[in-house]
Amino acid sequence: MTACRTSVSSRTAAFAAFLLSTGTLFAPSAAAHTTEGGFVLLLPTGYYIAGGTLVVAATFLLLLLVPARLLRCMAETRLRLGRLPALPGLIGSSVSFLLLVVLLLAGLFGSRDPLANPLPLTIWTLFWVAFVLLQALLGDLWAVINPWIAPYRLILRLLGRSGTDAPLLRYPEWLGYWPAVLGFLAFGWFELVDIAPADPARLAFAVIVYFDITIIGMILFGERNWLSRAECFSVFFGFVGRLSPLQVSERSELTLAFPGAPLARADPLPVSGVLFVLLTLATVSFDGLDRTFWWLDLGGINPLDFPGRSAVVGQNSLGLLAMWGALAGAYLLAVWLGRRLSGDGADFKTGLGAFVLSILPISLGYHFAHYLTTLLVNGQYAVLALNDPFALGWNLVGLGGGHVTVSFLNNLDSVAVIWKLQAAAVVGGHILALAVAHMAAVERFGTSRAAFISQVPLAVLMVAYTLFGLWLLAAPTAG
């Protein structure tokens, strides 16, 4: 284990751990943001919304009692678990790319049923739900299986270009993360607004277009530049991987760290990077808002007779942008007020980018809660579809004749477990976000008190967002 620069007693460490975990003890009485099979306990709505919100607010107040030296120690400490074995160069990327090719062929020529075709089930359930969570738990898996790298390296070889990163053009500094922002916005729009994002052929076409854009970008600007700043999934997974307690050093050593500690010590992001992170939260939040009775009523739509996605394309397009803009405006205001309270004289853009990564735990908490029931049900469909990807009667993994089980959704004990997991994810995500933001502020201001003062407006924003998320769970939805 790497040593902290200042000594901290075991009693103090235990006290800090208690403070940071206090909120999760009360998580079952809070709520989660979810749709599609969400559960509402038979309790007065006001009580559990207030309970979850107060837990997050109390956690921020308790952080004032944690000494700055202990927070630095928590951010710096690494427990060495061992050295990872050397893997053959591109085996992970090659396998991932070949799997993607098979899935695209299935999307184009397989079953038209989204619940029988493996492409939409793999993209929307295994990739966008399960893999995101695995990345946050186990570290940067995407760097190993990134499907763009193997074909890019092959193209370079066929073109007779030496090296693994030989760009034709220099990546402009002013471009920043803007390509990733546009890419993720397009992805979010396709998922939430497009009339048929689960249609296998339609999805296959979208994936092929994105694949071509990515390869062209890598050829023009180089693998490293394009993947680190322009390719939205590599950027997103790169940030999410820093949230994991498992980190890999430059010497391939696997270490155990405090969850989110690398986020607290990350360099400030430019404005484009700030907007990218805020977009990830806005997307999953709007995914919970877009089918509430309140939102549909704004467009004059009867939620009890929902006409389908085609009726709300315009409204939801504006809603997604409005959610992103509102969140960006609230975050900008919180950072500006924090600077005024703390007397921070640093460049405003630097302050803006210094704390935005602390929002990622909130985004991941909502991601888990929102998609948990989808993962439990559609994950079964995905396995069955992969057993016979082209609907030809194959039985690749011996699941022929298998069926999807949803009876657990009607079992009160199962519902209670799912509810508690969702609740813990939402409240725990906000608590971890507060802790990461406070760690980052201590790194910036030096003392726990100064850090606390600077973070008051951001903490108010996080508490308000907790209230919003808990309201989303309680709000009735169409479909």
C-alpha cells in the first residue's frame, strides 16, 4: 500500500469511513430514478423523497468534520493487488470487432423482432447498460476491447504507414471534446427520440455510419487524439473507468483505491469536456422525464392513450436540449457562486472544469437505477438471441427452447430487493459525488473548511438533483 504524506490514526480513518457510508444505511427509505418496470413503495411520497434528500444534505454537512489530511490520504492511498499478465497486442479489440461484424450481419439479415435479434439487445442492454456498470466497477475494460483499434491498425498496415499512431493532420486544440459532445448528443437523440432505435436494420445502419466516421477520424488525426477527445464512447468510458476502485498503473500493476479518487485528482477539463460530462447526466435524466404524465401533458398528449414515439419527436428533441442547457446553467451558476464565497482568484474556466467529473457518480447511480429492470429482463432475451443470432434454429450455447422469466417482477420479496438496490444506487451516487467534489476542493484550496465553503452551491445543486430524481420515481409514466 502506498503511504500517505501525512499520518492518520486508525480511529480517524474509521470515523471518516463512517461519515461517508452513513447515507447508504438509510438508502432503502429513499427512492430511485427508473422507468420501464419501476416500483413505488406503498408509502406517502413526501416522506421518502424528503428522506433521501436529507440523507444527501446531511452527508455534505458531515464532510466538514473530515480533516483535510485524511481526505488527501484517501485520495492518494493505493493497495497493490499484483501485476496483471501481459495480453497479446490486439486480441481483445480483434475479438470485439469480429463480434460487432457478426452482430451487424444479424441486424441486417436476422430476425426483425427487436427481442429476438441480438444486435439491439447487445447494444442497448449488454453494451449500454451492463458494460457501463462493469467499467465503473472493474476499471478501464474498454481500453482492452475497443473495437475500433484492430481495424484501424490493419488499415494502417494495408496503406503502408508505419507506427500505430501516424496522423495525416494535427488535431486542433480548439476542437477539444466537441466531436465527442456531438457524437454523444447524436447517440442520446437516437436512443431517446428516434422513432425506432431498436429496429435491427435501422440500428445496424447507424452503427456502420458511426464506425466509418470513427475510422476516418482516427486515420486523419491519429488513434490517440481521436479516441481520447473525439470518439464519444472512448471519452465516456475513460472518465467512467476513473470511478472504479480498481486502477492499473503504467507498469501494469493492479491497485485498489477509494472509488472516484482519480476523478478528484484529475486535471481540469476544458469547456467542451465540461459540457460532455453534463450531457451524460442530462441524457439519463431526460430518459426518466420523457414519459412522465407531466411531460406528456406539456405537449397536449393524453398519457393514458400514448400515440407512440413519432408523436413526440419534436417535443423530446427540444426537451433533451433543454435538460442539457438547464443542467449546464445550474452547474455554471453553482461554480460561480462557489468562487464568490471562497474568494477563488483562479481562472473561471479552470474552476469550471475542476469539479465537473464529480458529477459522474450521480450519472452512474441513475444509470443503474434506471436500467436495472431492463437489464434483468432484456438481459435474458439477449442471451437467448445470441444462442441463435440469425434465427436459423441454431443452439450455440445449449439454450434451445429456453424462455424469459419475468415472474420475479410480481414477487414482493424480489421487488423489495430491486427497490433497495435502486435506492442505494441513487443515494449512494450522490453521496460519492459529494465526497469526490470535496476531495477535489481540498486539493485546490488546502483546507477542509475552505473546500466546504467553495462547495456549498454545488452541494445545493446535488441535493436539488436528488429531489428531482426521487420525484421522477414517484411520477406516473406512460407505457
